[in-house]
Amino acid sequence: MSKKLKVLITGATGKSGSAAIDELLEMGNPVRAFVHSLDERSEKLAAKGVEVFAGDLHNFDEISVAMKGIDTAYFCFPVLVPGVLEATSYFAVAGKEAGLKGIVNMSQISARRDAKSHAAQDHWIGEQILNMTGIPITHLRPTFFDDWFLYIREGIKKDNKIVLPFGDGRWAPVDSGDLGRAVARIAAEPMTYAGEILKLYGPEEYNVYEMSEVLSSVLGRKIKYEPVNIERWAELDAERGADDHFLQHVTNVALDCMDGIFAGTNDTLGTIIGDKPTTLSEFFTTWKAAF
């Protein structure tokens, strides 16, 4: 039997990263978790037998050390944090020096050369940087995660309203736990999807009016979708302390969503994980207490 590949997982304490780790461990692959700091979450990873490395994705030397002895890696940089191109460049060079057999790169469905969102365009440029290494790369471009509803749960609990600037835009929400399982499967067998850009969707497409009906059904109370124009929504988020990077990204992907960039669905995610992806109703049921 061939030796299992050792995988480096960044974003290891997040939902997709932790799900990827659990799946890899179940498959028998050794894992090194790249975390920002040592805390209770990293202690739980260590208790599972995961090797934990604390470092900064904006520190080339630390990334290089984390790569030693690694076969494949998952690169996941927070979309709402500035600096993805610097981190991607460091990761690319360190990965090439380490002789990685594969990288799974978290991008986004709105990533493209002419994206108006700086973060989306930077993700597209980051894809090109990684491609230049010659390492087998798989780029994941998921649509919006169902987890986004957790970020606005306080308003839902307080006012029974979903306030978002997406109009009638449609998308099929992806569960980040399912995404993590896909990351694990690809990282364990990097040549399966090497060189591919995979658009990942959830199993069911909705607009937010329809999503509010799903949530209403799960909670047993009426949740109303209240669309707002992008300018007003930006003002509301600025009042809540959102920074310029966040606002520039989200206002432009809201336009993308209304223009159909996020629309559609496919069976790619289910094919990779070998199971039916999580539905929005299942997600809301799991997180019912949060709403």
C-alpha cells in the first residue's frame, strides 16, 4: 500500500479547514495544521493527533518552515482580510522550494480578470501566481457559503428580517463543511483534479426571498427578506465598523450576484465528496438555536 500524503492545512481552525482535517484523519493521512495562534481550538486539533504549527501567512520564513516534510497543501486566505497576493506569493515560492506534489487553492466564484471587487480580482491573480510554480494546482471557486447567514443572525433574531443588498440575485449556497471534505479528497489525491478550476455550488439554487421562506419553515416563525440598495447597506455596515476592504468587496460582489455571476448549480461537489451536499434547510436546522 502506498504511503499516505502528509497535508498542510491553512485556516485550520475555521470550518472548512477543520472539516478537511477530520476527513484527512479518517482517511489515514497525517496532517499539519497552520494556525494563527495557539489556543483552545489548536489544542483540540493536537488532541486528535494533528501536528500544529503557529505562524503568519504574511511571514515567508514561517511558511517555509511549515512546508518542510509536507506533500500537499491547502491554501485558504480570508477573503475579507487584505493581503491575499502577498500571502499567495509567499506560499507559492515556499511550496515550490519544498517540492510540493499539489496545492488546493481556495478562490471564489467571482474571481476573474475584470472583477470590480479588489479581493475577487486578487484571487484571480493569485491563481495565476500559483499556476506559475509548475506544482499541480486545483483552484476551488465556491459560491456564497450558507455560513454567511450566521454573520447576520443577530438581526434575524431581533427583527425577524434578513437585510441584504442582493435583490433577486440567485445562488446555491455551499456548506463550508462540505467544502472541507472536498479539500481533503483532492489534497489526498492531487492529480485527480490537477490543473482544474472547479466551480462549487450547493444542491439547490434560491434568491433571498426563497431562502427566507426556508428559514421561516425551519424556525416556525416568519422571517422576511428586506432588500436594501447597495449604498444604504454599505452605510449600515460602515456604522457597524466594517472596513474599506470589506465594503469594497461585498458591494461589488452584490452587484455580481444581481448580474448572475453566482447563479447556477452542478454536481461537482457531490461527486468529489461522494455524498449529497448539505441543503440550506439542513444547515438552518443544524444552526437553529443561532437564529
